[in-house]
Amino acid sequence: MTITQSRPAIAATGLRKSFGDHVVLDGLDLNVPRGKVFSLLGANGAGKTTTVKILSTLISADAGDVQVAGHDLAREPDSVRAAIGVTGQFSAVDNLLTGEENLLLMADLHHLARGEGRRRAAQLLEQFDLTEAARKPASTYSGGMRRRLDLAMTLVGSPQVIFLDEPTTGLDPRSRRNMWQIVRDLVAGGVTIFLTTQYLEEADELADRIAVLDHGRVVAEGTAEELKRRIPGGHVRLRFANPQGLDAAMRVLGQASRENDALALRVPSDGSLRSLKTLIGRLDDRAIEVDELSVHTPDLDDVFLALTGNPTHEEVTTR
């Protein structure tokens, strides 16, 4: 592995930001590996959008050290801008222009030669399934098409790191899943995605690592499965064919709660393979037959509610 590959795509230490007396980021530390999807979760006002704005050079931090794509944020902001793309909460698409014209405008802003810009626009229109609508005004596009065009515009400059700030807000389920596939394809091509979202299913589906932000600090970080295992409430549900099997299992397992009407037991479990094998072994040793077995683990909603405090006030300014 080369030094460039081993360096994180984003490294932030002690990031702080206040607006007046309101502290938004209070010593934030982040380490985002290259070629992965890193998701930042938090309630409204927790500091997600402020973090994105700082890392993408849109506003400055009050304190802290940040490296993005190998460049120092404070000393090399132009190099950082050249290496990143940003798709914000609100579309940057110009409704008066066609899809093709929006992309060509971005090509001009990136100082691409005329021929190169047209080739890049055509490539992105095809990649995002917008070729047929390329010469129609963006005002006629559906929400999903506008979001795809917005992301295509971000890609004109071939960024190494893309910030997606709640990219699927307002999209229907089909459009949301189409956007998820686009994100997966980008990561497969080596791009790093920094994702903020309020859809916990989205983070669970896409993110390689997740950080939970609360009151300006990261209160937990890990894979989705690692975070879920931190939260109590996981259990194995066992259903039996008759009351005799239920009673026998209750005597063997002890620490379980009964569902008499359903002839079922809930046995606390962390959902790991080892604990499941142990449970099955104890039942098998006593020749207790189980009619149905299912494993239930906390989801990211449980993690989010357990780890975050009361939502802070909405971020009111970015001056």
C-alpha cells in the first residue's frame, strides 16, 4: 500500500465552531478512510451541515486541524476545493438551463477545454440515465432526475471526495434506491463519500463506518453492526409447537420472557454466532425441539435514540 493510499481521505482533530454564544462543534475528531462511505448521523442542529461546510471550505473553523485529500484545509484551501465535490441539501441545478447546459456550465467553471467538457457532459448524462432528457429544461425534471443531475454536476471535476449532505431528502423510495446504487458505483470507482442523512436506513444500507454526532461531539463510531451491538435489547425469539416444549425450554434457559399466547420465548442475546450456537446447543442437549427461531437485534433507530440527547436548536447562521 502506498503512502497516499494509506492516508485518510479526511482527518479532523479538535474541530470547533461557534455562532455567537451557541457552540455547534465542540472538539470534533474524524478519520475517514479512502474509497469508503462514511456517514455522519445526528439530530437537527447537532452540527452535521456545519461540519460539511467547514470540510468543504465554505466556512472556517474557530479551531482544529483538518486534512482533506492530503491537503491542509487552512493552508491549501484551493487544493482542497480542486479535490472535492459537494452536493448539498438543496439542488444547485439551474432551472432555466437544460440538463446538458448545466453540465457544460460546470465544465466551464472547471476550466475544461470545450471538446473535453462536451465529452464529460455526454459521459455523465449517459451514466446518470439523463441522455433522453439532456436538452429539456431542468424545470421539467422530476425530483429524482434533478437529484441525479445535481450529483452529475458535482462529478464534472472528477473529485476524490464527495460530500453528500442529505442527498435523498424528498425523493420517493424508487429514486432513493437509484441514488444508493449510484453511490455504490462511485465508491467502487475509488471515490470517498462523506454522507450526512436523517434516513437511518440509508446509513445502514450504504455506510462502511458511521459516526453519531451529539452536541458537537462524536459520541460513538463504528460499523452499523458494531453500533447495534452496543445497545441492549437484542434477543432470540423461539416459538414452540406445544406448551410442553415451551415449559421445558423455560426450565433450561431460565433468563427468558414468555409469550404464552404465541408459545414463544424471548432470550436476551447479542446476536453473535457464538451466543446463538451456545443457545442451540443447550436446547439440543435436552432434545427440546424448536418450531421457529428468529434473531432480533437493535436497529440504527435504537442506536440513534440511545446515543443522542435532546436535539439542539437548528443551526441559525453560517456567517
